[in-house]
Amino acid sequence: MLVLPRLNIERIYKNFHVPTTPVDCGQHCAVHNPTGKPFCCDICQAVPVAYHPEWDYLKPNTTLWQPWRGDECPHEPTDPAPLQADLPDGMLFVACKGPVFCEREYRTVSCRQFPFFPYITSDFRFIGMAYDWDFESRCWILSNLDQVTSAYRQEFIETFDQLFNLWPEEMENYAMLSEDMREHFLTVKRRIPLLHRKGNFALVSPGNERCQTVQPNQFKKYGFYR
């Protein structure tokens, strides 16, 4: 049985709070979503997760969240059980009341980090921020990586440095996700865009993992944002 670390969620939230970009990126993508919501805030597009210690913190402090039932999208009901079984230990799916009712101080870590995740090399080094490639055509940020602020990047890196020090198993989870990304990008013959922890932008070769510093205008644009 996994023994979860003691996480000071209030402190984590306090230290990981700056917006991803200087503009409200949700305004750029919401116009392309039939629901009128930012894609990342639409439960029919992305289901947030919370660490169990987060859930323990959120329950007495806000009514924003509830466990994800799977019936929040009437046109696409989902049985959460098999998906929950695939989640890493120590996490659960959650659903919020929607962007109109957002309480930013009570956003989960998964909301704060979206659309990014910590990129872990095959030799187990956390070198920067990669992203959920399934959202390339929907998420405005992924076509405008130069808009990600240095303050956000710093808070992201520091937050996950602390989490990984307390919870090595979580770093292993992201190492597996990073391996999935390398396999996908190798298949589609693309290099992986990376916001390096040192502050530069890079492209990572998925085969040999060579990391080349680039200018952000060398990154592709996708979907609505070409």
C-alpha cells in the first residue's frame, strides 16, 4: 500500500499561483469551444485530478469541487471506475462547478500546471516543462509558448522539485508519461518542445534525447491558432 507523504497543500497553493501567461488565455480558446468555456475548464474536454491530501484540504475549505461522477457531460456519460483504476495511486478524479464559479485560490495542482507536466529524461532527470500533446489543436498556449512567463516557469519547477523530493513515486509517474511522449513523437517524427528549467526553450529528439536550444518562434502552431 502506498504511504502518501504529508503535503502542506496550503503552502503549495500559495507558492504556485501566478497565471501561466500575462493574458487570459482562456479568452483565446473559449471562442472555439461550442460550450463557450475554455477547453481546460470544460469537464467534457479535460477531467482534473487531485492528490488525496489535496482533496482532504479542499473538502472543508470550499464547495467548488466534488468527486467526478462521469455523468457531468449528458451527451458523453463515462464510467469513472476503469479510468480511476488507471490513475496513479494517491490521486482521484474531481469535477468543479465550472469556470464561472472558479475560486482561483482553490484550484488543484492539476489545474495550475495544465497544459504542462514535468518532463523526466530516461536517466531520471527533471529538466523542464513538456505538455499534453492531445491538446495541441485546442489549447492556445501550446501555439504561443513564448507567452509563458518566467515567473510561472519558476513556480512550476520549484513546486515539482519539492513534490518529487517528498514523493519520489510521483516523479516515476511523470517519467512514464515522458516515455509515452517520446514514443509518440518518435512515431510522428517530431521533436519535443520543451520549456527548460534553465529558462531557455528547446527541442528534444525523442530517440537520442539530444536537447537543442531554439527560439520560441521555431515552435509549430496548431489548429485554430495557425
